[in-house]
Amino acid sequence: MTTYALVGGDIVDCDGRRRADVVVDQATGRLTEAAPDAADERLDVTGCIVSPGFVDLHVHLRQPGNEAAETIETGSRAAALGGYTAVVAMPNTNPCMDTAAVVTEVLAHGSRALCEIKPSAAITVGRLGETLAPMGELVDLGVRMFTDDGTGVQDDQLMRRALEYAASLDPGDGTSLVLSQHCEVNALSQGGVMNEGRWSAELGLPGQPAEAEELMVMRDIALSRLTGMRVHLQHLSTAGSVEMVRAAKAAGHPVTAEATPHHFTLTDGCCASYDPVFKVHPPLRTEADVAAVKAGLADGTIDAIATDHAPHTPDSKELPFDQAPPGMLGLETALALALTELPDIELVDLIRLLSIRPADIAGLADRHGRPVRPGEPANICVFDPDRRWTVDRTGLASLALNTPFHGRGVRGMVRHTFFDGEPVVIDGKATR
């Protein structure tokens, strides 16, 4: 076991920004008051930011069932290289994470990962929207987030029952449960492969209207108000959705929301190439929607940046646009895209979006998103905010290649990541 001194950087955390050295004690997994000169290893981080490790509320790790696209190991390596020390794994695996057996399997694989793997679980059995999953049993295993991600719960009464059931459960550890919703009304979105609008008409591709998302956002805000239970709205993509969340928060309703890097960097015009790498659900929207998502991130309407990291095998993403599966990689590029595309957001607020707020929403605030000071868990990220680089899909750790940002110049690179005191990334390279 080794102690590491991070010397010359600026700390950015919930206490603001300050110049200070940091010492990591690998043996205890915590930051220590020991003098930097007494550390076993010295890392010069001059010009870098030392922050709490990032937390991703929305990651598809594909295991069990589709290990050809990603595994928990490879996904966690990609996460660590992106500065993440915890990720919430989505339940749309095969078999679905709706039983104790599958959640236990994911936890077992996660125990060997390069970051904390926090399983979510399905709201309904098989994510079929018909029968509630055994939430109480899954809460006992540590599940704190439930979602049928990829499929919104269509039945209004069933969603109300799910919220009331969740409200009756007490995890017993000071955390609270959250139901996380993929907001999409199937009756409006069915058959659509991109945003409905000018570009879908020009390209001759069936579209999904913004209203398919917004109607479910409206419904779940209303159900949250009715039940008093917190609802987390996934990957907001339209100006109307952002405005409804803004109004709900102003009214004091227990609603949180996330946005993805691709929804604040790309528009539906990217689909003009017919390249399936730009196919995603919810679809890429208009320039006005992108501006609204950016504004929501800047003013706190949107609580977190979540990647919706969705790896697919190369052969599946090489199908025609209307047949290819939706989804994009995100873990290794999220920080750089945020720094590049959100220059008006202060670093303190950006760390809040990437780490502090998502840790709280996921029930991980006791060990992630913490202040960078002695005695705290050593889950931290060190990044150079000015380092410029070009995204290369062949150099990513994920087993998949489906990043829409291949060849794009960005600013900001992770140099070191420590998870529970272990240096899982040093000088931009994973240590295992």
C-alpha cells in the first residue's frame, strides 16, 4: 500500500476553489493530513483541478447478456478513465435486473471493478410495464434507484402505485429511494427513429415529436406532486421538458433531472449523414432545444450531467439508420465535452453537475461527491482543464466504437483517478 501526494493543483469541491496539496492513503482509502513530503509517491498536478470523483446516474454496462458490447470490467475502466468513481448501472440487461439473483450477480462483478457499480433495478417485472418488481427485496440489496430505462412506464395508475410503494419503503441508512423515468409516450414515438421536424421530413425518416417526451414529463411531475415521492427525469432533450421541470422546482415539487452530453452538443441535423452513430433515444433535437438544455444546466433546473453510455457491437451499429439500435458511448468524453461546450458554467458548478448532485440523487453522498479534505473517502479525480485532444474511437477503453464524437477536438483531460484510495488511472492510463 502506498501514499500519494498530489502537489501543485487547485481543489474544486462543494467548498469552492482553493490552492492546496492532497495526500491519498491507499491503505485506509482516505485522504490524510500527512505531509506531502512524507508520501511514497509524488504526482505533480500543477495546472490541474483536484475534485471529487464523478458520478454517472445513467450507464449501460450490458452485463449480463450482451458482453460482446460491454462488460462491467470494461465499462468501469472507461468510467475511471473519464474521472468517474461511481456509476449507476441500468437494468435493461438480459436477464433484466428485476430479481435479487441478477442484482447479486451484478454486485459480484462490480466488486472487482475500477469504480463503484451501483445497480439500479426495474420498476416493473421484465420492464414490461405490467407488474411491479419486488422493490422491497431489492432495496435490501442496496438498490436505491428504480427505472424501466429504455421504456417509460406507460400505465398512469401503475406508475402511481410504483411511487406509492416506493414511498412506503425505508432503506434504513438515511438514503431515500428515487424512481427514474425514461420519458417517452410510446403511442406518439412508436416507429420514429429521429426527431420529428424539418430534418426528418427532408431525410424521409419517421420522427418522434417532442411531445412524446413532454407528455410523460408532465404526467410524472403531476404524479410526484400527488404522491409526494421524488421522480428523477432521465436525459431531458426538449425545451418544453426543461421549462416544465423549472416550473415544478419553483413550485417545490420533488423532481430532479439529468441531461446528456450529446443532448447539449449535437442536433438532429447530424442525422443528415444517415450515420447510425447519431441515432439515440430520446433523439437529437433542434438547436433551440440544445440551447434550452444548456440553459437548464446553467441555472440549476437540470441537476446532473449523465452520459447514458450505451455501447453497441460494431456490426449492429452498421445496420441502416432505421434498423440500428439507438445509443452512444459517453463515459470517456463527458468531462471534455462539458468543459468545451459549457464554457460559461463555473468549474464549481460543473463539479456539482458531474459529482455532487448525482451522488446525492443516487444515494452515494456518504462516499462520493465529498469535500476534498483529510478524513474523507479518497474517491477523487484530477484533470487538466486546458489540455486539448482529439477523440479517437479506436483509443477508447469501451469494447464498442459508437461514439459520435470521433475526430472532434475537445478541451479537458483526466490525468488521475483514485477509487477508495487505489490509483486506478495514473497519467491518463488505467492501472488494471
